[in-house]
Amino acid sequence: MPVTADVESGGPDVAETVRAVLAAGAVGINIEDGGGAVELHRDRVAAAREAGGRDLFVNARIDVYLFGIGDPEGRAAETISRAGVYAEAGADGIFVPGVTDLDLLRTLMAEIPLPVNVLTGPRAPTVDEFAAVGVRRVSVGTGLAQAAYAAADRAARELLATGTYRSLEDALSYGELQKLLD
């Protein structure tokens, strides 16, 4: 199964990070701009592209919406501008976490020259709804881990408070879990 690694900003040496990711067997990376200087991220994307060659899928994450950067009215234009710069630097895709509004996504899709992916969660549109506006990849990010930790928290609180285990009723059996891991 193809694996994409989240390399955050790429570390102090993006090329070294990319070589390590490729050596581990990944075929792609998400590299985030953190909403910082466009030129810095452009250079990171270019370094990733150069180090990874065409075998590496470089997904440039734009954090304008995720971090609420700038005037809300200017975020779409800023995201589109950054996407163009990162595309020129060698990105293969654009990741816009923090955007789940379908009308806004239609606007972004019309202007961004690369496949776009989003970060989803509770109350977000469905995969089919995202696909209908042109989104090419839907990520749950840390959502699955957060849901698992919430289940563990509920079970521990129930056990400590009442000595019961009802919150474990929907758990996978040991055999089911082993089958999934095989």
C-alpha cells in the first residue's frame, strides 16, 4: 500500500528528510508551510522535489485557513497565490486543511492548478460531496487516533467511576483485531 509521510516543515535539511522518507519506503510527503513566508516554503518544496525526483509525490500544505492567517476575506486569494508558487516549485498536489465549505472549495478548485486535498472531520461533507467539487484526496489526519483516545478515556472514566465496562461493548474482539493486523 502506498504510504505518504507527514514531514511537517521538512526539518533543518529537507533533502536529507526526503531521502530518509524514501529509504523507509514512502512514496509521498506532506510538507507544510505553517502560514509562514512563501519564499521559505517554495524553497522547501523545491528541495523536496530535487531530492525525491519524480518518484516522490510532493503535497504542499497551505495553512492559511487552518491557522486563521490574515483577513478572512483575503484567505482564498492568499491560498490560490501560495498554491501557484508551490506548483512552480515542483509540488504535485495542494493540501488545504481548515477548508470544508463546498462553495469555497469550488472556488479554490477553479484556480489551483494541482489536485487538492482536504482535512475532514465530524459534520464535514461526505467523500462523495468533496469529490463532486473536485477534491482529489480526503484526509482524516489525527481524527482516528483522537477518536480512539476518546474511547479509551470514556472506558477508563466509566471503570473508575462505576466499576463497569459497558463502553467496551463495541470493541473489536481479539481475533478480529489480529485478523486486521495480519
